[in-house]
Amino acid sequence: MSNRFRHAATCFLLTVVIVEAGVAWNLRGMVAAGYPDFTAFYTAGKLVRQGLGSHLYDPAEQWREQQQFAREVAIRQGPLPYLRLPFEALLFVPLTFLPYSAAYVFWFLLNLGVAIGVTLFLRRRLASLHEFPAWLPVLVMAGFVPVFLTLLQGQDSILVLLFYSLAFVALREGADFRAGCWVGLGLIKPHLVLPFVVIMFLRGKRKLAAGFLLVAVILSAVSVAIVGWSGLLRYPGYLWELEQHTERGLVQPRDNPNLRGLVEGLGSGLVSSQVITGVIAILSVGLMVWVWVRARSSSGGRVGDLIFCQALLVSLLVSYHSFAYDLSVLLLPILLLLPGCQKGPRGLARCASFGPGVLLLFGPIFPLLWLRWHLLNLIAVVLLVWMWGLDQEMARVRGNPVLAG
């Protein structure tokens, strides 16, 4: 990477971080009032702490609890619902011993520490990042808007980034079972990890699937202990009911940066909802099968890294419900691929393998697509182009034994 490009990128990312800090400061009053998504997590922790785990998905109990610390939120006429599986609520129980504002700050700092730790961990493990000073990948992380949104909302997507990063390193070391265990912890957001596990299983990663299943069984047992069998069995219906009433806390389909958001955004009002659902299902299955077929002939080295990135992109694309902060997990492929953006032959394919990562680092794209145009679903197009570019990069690497190592 040339010094001129590095300096320009550094100045741009510093500008983005300064703007993010200004936005966070200006929104501090809303944060203290209980507007962030952290409200739902804090509520879940309080209910479990009070021995009301069986009421974890009871809107009346959620609303009663939130009126204790978030009654000034003018945009809500009901509770901000808790959407995660029961076991994750245990993570927030210790935070309920703090007032809401202090708990939010603690969670913010904890997530920021994890994000910095993941970035430095990846730099130590990825030789391609050794050419940069340690602070530069951290600056990339801080300037990546999905990470900022996760921090601001008090979301948990950075934990998924952590688990994916640990799984990536474990796979590189040949520890497939350990990798599966790490991915299993990503069940805090099942829609972001289940497609990944299916792809890896189809590729013959049986030990990864076994590790994932072991963790899934343990977390299911913990969930049953919290809400009981009846509560756990009601959970899918609870989510589906919320999905039918998006004004109650879920994201509008057009704000989903995935296949669902893209298809519904293009087809809404033109064809029936059944047709749209069918198209989404066909495209999702087709995308997973395509990645499996294209990747089944290779495993390790540089190609293995690219396959991992593709599987991660597919998991985001076929997730039924996601938002901008879920794109935090893309920090892993960005850090993995970005150092090579100025190496190798130029061309459309090379641009497609690195350009989408650079585009996603362009901070203004998110407020423009989300707040101004309500077209965040177009991010799915960027991810599809990136997938094609990675496929072309894999073909190039396979044809060069030196690169494949």
C-alpha cells in the first residue's frame, strides 16, 4: 500500500471517527433516557434476576420493567422486545446491579474493548497485517460504521465478530471442533451462524458441526432452565408475531441488508407476499449450494481463507432478519483482504474482490442509504458483487501455487 494512499485513508478514517464521537455526544441524552436497543437486554437481565425468567417474552412484564427506567422514550407505546434466546439474558444479569445509564456505559466500554482486542488479535494472526502499525487496523475498526452502530445501540453483534474471528483462527490451525464451539456461541444470533454451519458441514467439516451441536445443546439446556420447556417452545411463535408487526421493534424489510430486504424492496406491490417468500427461499438455497459446489475442491491456505469469507457473506445474505450493525462481522474479511487491494493484476475481478470492502468503509454510505433514502437493502448488491469477486480471486489463487500457500 503506497504511503499516499495510506495517509489519505488514515485522514478519512480519523474524520469518520471524529464524526462518530460527535454523534454519540449529541445523542447522550437519548441514550440516558433508554432509546438504545440495550434497553431490551437490560430488561431481560432484570427479569431473570427477579426470578421471572418464565416471563422473559411477556410484553406486559417487559413494559412494566421498562417503565422503571425508560419511561421518557416518546417513540414507544409498548416495550422494546427482547429477541434473543433465553441463555443470553444471563450475560446481562450482572449489569442490572448498576443503574441503567451506568450499565449502558459499562456495556459500551466492554464492547469497545472486545472490538479492539479482536482487531489486535487478528493483526497478530494475519501476516498480511504485519506491514501496518498496530494502530491502523484499530482505526479501521473504529471507522467502520456498523461497529459504531453496535456500540451506540448497545447491541451484541461485536460478540458474533469475536466468535467468528476465534473460529477463523481455529480453522486455520486445523482445530475444527474448537472452531465449531466458537461458532456455537454465536447462537446469540442464530440467523448469522446457522447458514455458515450448514455450508461448512456440506464441505465435510464434520468436527466443526459436532462442536457447534455440543454448544447448542448446552445453551438449549440453559435456556430451558431459565424459561422452561413451554417458554422455549413459544419462542418461535413470539418472534413470528413480532415479525408481523414491525412497528413493535423489528426492522422494516427494506432496511435489511440481505436477500430478503432486496427481494421485498424490488417486489413489494408488484407480486404477492407468497411469491416474494418463495423467491427469497429459492435464492437463499441456491446461493448456499453455489458456494458449497464452488468451494468443495479446496480447503486450506489462502483459498481456505477466501472460502471462509464467502461463507460469512452468505450467512449475512440469507439471514431472514438483520440490520446495519450485523455487518460488524464483515470487519473480519475486510481486515483479511484489504492489505492486498493494491497487489496483483488490475481488472474488474480484482476490483470486485476488494472494492466492496473499501466501499463499506466509506462511512457516509450508511446514513445515506438508511436515514435519507431508506434503501439499506442495496447493501445486499454490494455483498453479492463481493462474493463474485472472491470467487474470481479463488480461481486466480488456485492457478498460482505460490499464492495458494
